[in-house]
Amino acid sequence: MFCLFFIFRASKGIAKQTRSQYRKKKKAAHFGGKAGTNVFHTKEIKDAWDEKKTLQQNFTKLGLTLNPNANIKARQAKIKVVPVEELRSGPAGALHAKLDEMNEQTNTPKSYVPKSMSINEQRILLKLIRKHQDDYKAMARDIKINVKQQTEAQLAKRIALMRHLQAL
């Protein structure tokens, strides 16, 4: 009896170790292969990256920061912070131009595309409207039709979207 206990404990430990190794491999595969491999998404970063420098040095060279709160801490500690203009004139100027271009693209407003709604959800909302008209409070309390138990505000939004989609 005593020996069996240790056999089971040992096998449990091995199983746990195997699971741990499996999780590590799976996580590494998710991030593009072996853990610690460098993955560059743009040519500018790949060209400006120096393998002999540390991560912090490379980020500073590119005008980036590892810690977003560093600027606040720098002001408190009165450490000299490099101005942005000085960084843009350096070797990473092409990267900054690319980042500015990407920011301009993301800041442009896009035209509104209405969302879609499933036919089943439309059917449920129509049943609620037939039974309760515009009384959203009663719709929210009706658990036979409102199976998802959506709140008044959620129902109001979904009904407004359904009416908008029907108007198109």
C-alpha cells in the first residue's frame, strides 16, 4: 500500500511535467516558433535592428520605449529625455516616417457600414414588439420570449438596429 502511493505520486508528477512542456511548446508555436526568436513585421525595423545591442538600446535607437510610463518617471527623476526631432533625424528616420504614415491612415474616418443581424434574432425581436409594442421594460421582463434576458438598453439598441436594417 505504501509503495503504491509513491508510484501514483511519481506518475502524477510526470504527467504534470509533460503538460507543462506541452504548454510551453504550444505557447512558443503561437508566437512564431522557438521562444526568443525575433519576428520583424516591417523592413524598416529589421534594417534598424542591431543584434549585438540589448532590447532597451534598440528601442531607444528606434525612438520607442519599453516602459510607457518612463516619460512620467523621467520627469519625476529629472532625467534628460531625448526630443522627438532629434530621434527623427537619426538612423530610424525612415521608421518614423512609416509610423507617421500609418497613423494618418488609421485616423481617417471610415464610412459607416451597418452591422448584420441573424434572422432568428429578428424573429424574436418581432415577437417582443408584437406583444409589448415599445415597452422595453416589459420586453426585458418577458423571459419566455426574451430567453437571453437582454436588458432594456440592449433591446432598444437591437430593435433600433433591426429597424435601420429593414429601412435599407
